[in-house]
Amino acid sequence: MSPTAKPPVLDLDSPNRIYRSILTFVDQLSAFVQSLPQTVTTSKGVEDPFTWPSKVSPSSTVGKHLRHILDHIRLLFETCPYLEGDGDGKKGLEGRKTEREWVVEYDKRIRDPAIETNRTTALTSIQKLKHAILHVQDLNLPSSTPLTTRFTLTPEEGDISLSSTLGREAWFVAHHGIHHEALMRAICLELQVPVKGDFGVAPATVKHHMEHMQEQG
């Protein structure tokens, strides 16, 4: 940072904005699943768009991408150690003298096939995940709450660990999910199933389009 540069301004509302963003993202997933038609007709007959394997990306399905997204978000929020009290009924950071170790291992996913193949199971899983996020939100943890991520970098070597924060990882799982939404949208395009709104479009891209339209105004 140059001597004349100003330090970044801390957004005191960032935790609330992060939770609003990820909860909106989860609601978007639910609405998308509910909007899919039960069946579509292809050259090979009647198919379920939720489980239909993509021809462009072999073995890829809408259900598999959805399950992958949910696994990542679940591993972040359901591993929060502050959800457990200290015996005095207190949760979160209030009254704590020491921080609890929060380790998130994204590679240890459940990979539940029922979520990939059954819409009702998928929607139930989305609602359970939303409740998990709300429980963490109720703890009023700052976005700077430290945690450790552990993952496989190469299959030949051992896992590595990196220091991170709740805010950074909440942004990651949502942004990671948007990319998989884009692949889900592409599968729908293969089937000529329309997808509404900005599903699968990054917020920065939406913002850029909005600014461009205002300039063209």
C-alpha cells in the first residue's frame, strides 16, 4: 500500500449482507428445482430434466450439480463449533475466553445419491440447510471469525490446511455454487427448458450489465 493510499473501510454490516446473500442463493436453488418441468420429450423419449445426463458434459446432471453445491454449503455451516453451548446455555462468542477450532473439509462430502435423483429429497435438504444457516446467523458471529479449511491439493500428496474466515468461506461457497448453477442452466438449454432471471450469473456480471444499461440509458 502506498503512503498516500487510504486503508480499506470496514463494512460493519458485512455479516448481515453475507447471510442475506447466501440465504437468497439457497432460496434461488429451491425455486429453480420447483420450476423444472416433471418431464421433457427428447429424441430418445420422455426424460426427467432433473436426472437427464448432459450430452455436452457426459454424466453431468442437474441433480448432481445441486447435490455438490449443497454439500459445500453444509460442510461450512453444519461444522460451526459455536452452535454447541458451554454448559451454561450460552452459544456463539458471548462470554468466551478462548476461540473454538473450526475446521471445514470440503472434500469430505456426503455425496448422497438421493439428493441427486429425488426432487422431494433435494428440496427437503435445501430447507434443512437453510435452517442450519439461520442457526449460525443467530449466533451473531463476526465475518472475521477464524476457521481452517483443509483439502486435497493433489491426489499424490497429503491434505493441506489454510487459515480463513467465516466471511471469506461464506463468499466462496456461494460463488462456487453460482458456477455450478451456470452448468445446471446449460443442461436446461440442452433440453430447451427455459430458466428465468439471473440464475447461474455472478453478481459482478449482473452489476456490470446494470451499469452498462445505465450508461446506455
